[in-house]
Amino acid sequence: MGYVALEAWLGSLVSLWSWSLLKETIVWFFVTGFVLLLNISKVTKERHYIRNRIGAVVGISVFLEFLTNLFVLPLVAELLLQPFVAVVAVVGVVAARKAEHRQAKRLTEGILAIIGIGLLAYNIQQIIVGWNELDGRAILLELALPIWMTVGLLPFLYALSLYSNYELAFGWIEFDNKGTRRSRVRAKIVLIVRLNIRGKTVHHFDIYWGKQIAETPSFKAAWNVVSRFHQAQKDRKERREAKEQAAADEQERLKRYAGVDGTDDRGRRLDRREFKETTATLQRLSMWQRGWYINQGGRYRKRVLAFLDGEQDRHGLPASHGITMKIREDGQAWYAWRRTVSGWCFAIGAAGPPPDQWEYDGAEPPSGFPGEDPAWGDGALSYRETSNW
């Protein structure tokens, strides 16, 4: 609160704040400022945190929200509209949790959009009708308040986050080490000099590096530890960026070859949509089947298919995953298959006790169990026959 009061005082010096804005300041503090303070860990964890926060308060959506709330509806309309909007919003949040409720989510979004457009139109109409009675300067100050208050709060949040990260790093230096008090003080000085105000870098200075730097015998040795830490962070960043680039390349490839028939020079299908999700889910089923066979009576069971309730277990496939499972009558063989959105089929199964496992892919699903239908190939894990796994 003290920092917010300081912001308000500084704002009053340049005529951006006055006591008439006290209510709006209190509302901003509890709706925005306090929430930012509670989520201070995002300063370190979220990429481009400051840029994102500034973008959030100067975007067109903020202006539209302010304009929509500029005038109050008649009391009866407020009493009817507020509960209705709350119910629709809650339904939308619940519907967003499951893929099968997407239509309900789209419906609630449409209803809220219509209400928002209606409120916007009402406020524009009120502005036009009462233009001569409006205090333009007061309206502009009210609009600007959450913008400059939020931007002004960001340095405080960054400094608080930096202090917290250094406190944690110093804790690792003090924790369970064989260094002397002098070496630990030296380590902290070197750490501050080398890392200065780079909060995200300080955040990654963990117990391993704390132990390394605390036990150094000289400033030079401590300096070298931080140099190795910097190199490790650089390597970590490069691996992360390479992983992100690979994921982006994969998504671009999926879009480029969507609906394209044929194979590449390795014999792999060009249109690979849902291949990764399907094979991962089938492998999860196979793992469960092996566990049930070993621990539940020495037979494979169809009930395993019902375990695909969570999105994590389906690896991104919808709840209506379309997987078909077959269990031989004696429970000693099984297989499951799925047709992807591209039309290509994948199957997995076993012709005997674990660890037996067969994999298949083709234009059509297998018509029989592994070892019985030739489509499965020459034997378990016949990679020659499963080039798309």
C-alpha cells in the first residue's frame, strides 16, 4: 500500500491523480495491483513478463472495457443482468475443461459477446446524448489511471522478485556446505557482481551451484564458478529454443502436408496428423495391459480401454477417441487400433504374455490378432512393417 500511495503522490505532482480518483485507485489496487503482487513469481517464470503486462493495460480491450462500464444501467436491468452474466460465465469456465463441451463453451462466448456489444452500444449512445454534460478531463484521467498505476508498479514488482531470488540463492550458498564464513560472503559478493539485476538468471542459481561457489578458496575461483553457471544457462537456453523450434517445425509440417497422400524418402507418410498422439495413447494402453496381465490373473482385459478418461492419458486425443480394442476369448492375445484424421491406421497388441508387443500401421486396420493376421508382419516389433511409429 505504501508504494501505491507513493505512486498516487507522484501522480498528483503531474496532475494525473486527485482525491476524486480515490475510489478508482482502491478498485485498481484490489482488482489489479494486489493480484500482480500475489503472482509475483511470474516475474521470473513468465517470458517477456513486463512487456506482456504493459501490453495488457494499453490494449484496445482495456479501452473497450472502460467504455462499457462508463455508465450504469437502470437498477432493474443491473439486477437482472449481473446474475445472468455470472451464470453464463461459470458455465463457460466449466465447459472449457472438457473437449466434448466445446459447443457449450462457444455458445456461452457468443452470449457474452452479444451482451458486451449491447453494453458498448448503450454507453456510446449515452455519450452522444449527454456529450455536453460530460467532464472530458475527468474521464481521461479515470481511463489513464490503471495504465500508469500498473506500469509504475512493475519496477517495484521486479525489485521485490529480484530480492526474493537473491535471498533464495544466498540460502543455497549457506545450505549444507563445507565452506568458511569468509568464502560464503565472498561467494555472495561475486554472485551480485556477476548476475546483478538479471532476476531470471538468479532464479536458476540452485543448490548445486550454491555448494560449488561456497567452497571456492578465492575470488577468481568463485568468478569461474559463475562463468560455468552462465555457460550452463546458455546451453539450457539453446536446448529450450531448439526444442521450441523443433515443435514449431513439426506444426508447420503438419499443416503443409495435411491431406497430402504419399510418403517421404524414408517411406513415412507425409500427412502425419494425430500420429504422435495416437501412437502414444496406444502405447499407454499396452503398458496398462501388461500390468493387468502380470498383476491381475494372467490375462488381458478389455476394461483397460475405460481408463482413458484423463486428457493426459489420451495425449491430446479427444474424449471420443475412436480406439477399438479386441481381446481373444482365452485372454492371451489382444490388440487395439485407431484411425487418425488423415485416414491412416495404427494398432498395437500382443500374441502372448508380456513383454510380447506388436505394432502395426497401414491404410486399413488389422483384421485379426497379432501372429494370426499376416498384416502384423513377421514378429513382435517388426519395424520393417511399422515405419510410421
